Amino acid sequence: MAPRKSESSRLVLRLTHEDADALAASLTTEAEFSDINKGTIEVTERAPSMVDLRARWNTLMRGLIASEQVLGIAEGSK
């Protein structure tokens, strides 16, 4: 059953990365997150509708991709 417009939607993303702390720091203003254990973070997004949740997901993914690319550049310059 699809959620009604008045129902809120929620997404939980758990990711593992060698620089999870740095990725978490990049999310400070973007999303709610918590450290599960070293190298793993859990990101929670909530929105009033699936359309809004999709937009939040896109923003979150763009931010994570950009952060990972910057981390890759920093690794390459060492």
C-alpha cells in the first residue's frame, strides 16, 4: 500500500567506508546520522511525502559522492 500524502516517509541508509568519520562530518548539516561502529554510519531521512524523500535522497547522495571524491583527491596528494 502506498503512503498517503499526509503520512510521512522514512529512509534508513547504513554505509561502511574507510573514511566513515569524514563522510559523517560532511553530513552534519544535511541529515541525521549515528555511528554504528568504526567505519559504519547510519543515516536517517524523513520527509512528509515520497516525493520529498526522493529529493532528500538525491541531495544526500550528491553530498556523499562529492565528499568521497574530495577524500580520494586528498588521498592521491599524499
